[in-house]
Amino acid sequence: MILGTGIDIIEVSRIRASFEKFGERFLKRILRPDEIAYCLSHRFPAPFLAARFAAKEAISKAFGTGIGKHLGWQDLEVGRKASGEPFVILHDDGQKLFERRGGAKFHLSLSHTENYATAVAILEGEQFKASRRAGRRLKSVKSED
């Protein structure tokens, strides 16, 4: 069962400008160490930085909170499988929120060009819990007949 969806798009130039102006301070605010290392391993890191920024925005939207009081930049991390597929790693308040929402899995897709980066996140709930809730609703409807 889908609990939430999120999408974000950002201009790579905005992230590039922030990185050029604030440097490591900017990176450490929005990314975790492994994300920084991955992005900076590329000759032109800005599109990769922007994709991770967009991913965190999309994930926070799938939670229904956005980045702020309940969820911070450091509570979310974008990992990468050997195949290149991105995946969500949750830390601290991110993991707590995931459990409170009844999350079972996140799906994440990233894309970027020279000018734009985008991400889509889907928060999936546990099927078993969803089936049980649906069953209870059906029983209550039947009992009203």
C-alpha cells in the first residue's frame, strides 16, 4: 500500500552556486559523509549534489512533512547499489518517522542533466497491515447491513 509520494526538481546551477559560495559547510549541512565522497568523486559534482538534494526533498514530501521540525537533512541518506540503483537510508528521526508511519520500504528514482536534477520517492506500507485494516473496514460495513 502506498503511504506517500514525493517529487522534486531543482536547477543544478542553484546547487552549484551554493557549493561554490559555502563549500564544505553547505555539503555538511545537507549531505552525509558517504554522499559527499560519492558526489565529489565526479569531475563535475554539481548534478550529483543536486540529485541528492532533490531526493531528500522528495523523500520528505513522501513522508508528508517536508524538511523541517520533524525531519532534517541528516536524517536521510541516498545510498547506491553496485548496479547504480539509488536507495534510501534512514537515520535518527527519519527512522522513527518511518516506523510511526508504518513504512515497509522506500522506492527512489533519480535523474539529472547538466541543468536539472529530479527525484521521485514512494513510501510503501506493509501489505499485511493494510490488508488487516481493509478487512476490518469490510467487516464493519457488513455488520451495518
